[in-house]
Amino acid sequence: METKLEKGALGAAIRAARLEQHYTHEALSELVGITPTHLKHIESEHRKPSIDLLYRLVQALNLSLDALFFPEREDEVFRKTERRMRQCNESQLRILYATMEAMQKEEK
């Protein structure tokens, strides 16, 4: 089974995550060790990132590759929530989990 990303999906996802986290091209490119021009080319999909660079971008942006390869599985709210959760510490995650459990029990 061949998996293909929709044209423009990778660049658009990187750009959206960068803007959501208020990174400029300059700030993000410095963080991942590339030039701002290279980042702009990746976002516009004139260039594809290496696996190593893609990993650094995903880490820096708390981006989910599942959202790119399986967009039907997740909506925008889910992706934003997941990115925020990756920024939480253990205590915060436990509180979130307990809150979700309580909300689901109320629905029953």
C-alpha cells in the first residue's frame, strides 16, 4: 500500500505549527540549524527536508506526523490539544487525564 501526502500538506503543517507557536522563520530556523531561506523553501515545498531535519522540526514544533499521514484520524482541535499536551509536565498530564475521565463519566 503506497502512502502519499497530499500536495502541500507537509509545508502547510510546518507553517501552521510555526505560526501557532509564534515563531518567525528566523527563530525556528536557528532552533533547528538551517537558514530562514531553507525553511521558507520547505514550507512552500520547493524543497523536502531530510529525515533528520524533519525530526528536528517535529520536535521543535511539537508536531504530530500522524496528523500528516493520517489526516482523516484527527481534526484541528485534536492536533492543537495534542501539541499543548506535549508541553505539559507529568503533574499537568495527570490533572488533564483525571479531568477527561470525569467528563466522560458525566456523559454516561
